Amino acid sequence: MTDIGSSVPRRQLGRLLRQEEAGINLEAAAEALEWSRAKMYRLESGQTSLRTHDVTLMCQHYGTSAELTEVMVSLARESKARGWWHSYGEAIPAWFELYVGLEAAARRVRHYEPNVVPGLLQTPDYAATIFGGKPRTPHEVAQKVALRLERQKLLTRRRPAAPILEVIIDEAVVRRPIHDRTRQRGRRSGALPWMSVRRRI
């Protein structure tokens, strides 16, 4: 499984460096730092990890404030760390790693889902039923449910602040039973217990 998760802090760091570099000639900066223009481009586009020493040098050249320099040095350290999701092994597909990393770093998450309750709002029983719909062992299902519940922790975290979650789902989603499981649905109205259903006329 590839370590794509680290691309999230790399991209954030690259964006901040580009902002600091604005108004400064890239070729002149590369020459002053004794780097190639290609290396500067790779660093600022988040294509490669930066050493904390390199980040400090760039910040000094750009005249970056001490506070922002500290933030960027921290991002450089974080870019070398593996995301929490790597501990789940094959429970998370390689193609989904980047999405989970971006989701963890997002300030706002939006979902449109016409068929099922979005993963960030699924109960354990609901998620188990969804995952059990394909040929999987009980252990594989349990792993995927655990991963889904771990993802949901970002909605209640305090530092960094939890992202704003906006969800649009079809009304049928909250009324349709998933196989023989109905715990995800409200008792009478069909509305989920954690959701108020708004209708537009």
C-alpha cells in the first residue's frame, strides 16, 4: 500500500510556500538557494517532501514571519508521517487513501447521496449491512466498519477544528430498509434520529 496520505500536508505546505513566494522571481529564488528551478517547482507543487532545514531556508529568503515559519516546518515534519488509516491494511483500498487524507485535512465536507446514508453518518449496524452485501469474511466486515467509525471521529474533534459537514440525501434513503436492518431509520417519521428532514415546496 503506497504512502499517499503524506501528500496532504505536502500540498498544504506547497500552497503556503507559493503564497510566500508571490512577487518574488522564482528563478532568482532558486539561484539564491542554490537549487534548480525544477526542484523549486516540485517543492511548491507538493510533489516531493521537504526537509525542515529546506523549509527554514525558503522562509528566511521569503521574509516569512516566525509564526508562519513554525507552521510550515511542522507541515514538513508531518509530510513524512504515515496517516492513521495505514494501520487498517487492506481494509482501505489504495485509491481511497488520498481521499481519506484530504477528508481529514478539510475544513468543509459536502456529500450528495441518492442511494445510501453517507459513510460519515452511518451507524455500526448500517455500515456492517452495507459491507456484508459483498462476499467478505466477518473479520473483513469488522475491519471496514472500524475504519468507517474511525473516519467519523473527525466530526467531533477539537484540534484542529472539526470540518463543517453538509449532506444532501434522497428522502427515500431514510425510509428504505437496508435488507432486514432498520435501526438506522427513525421509528415513525422515517427521519434519522440525528437528522432533521427539511422539505422544499
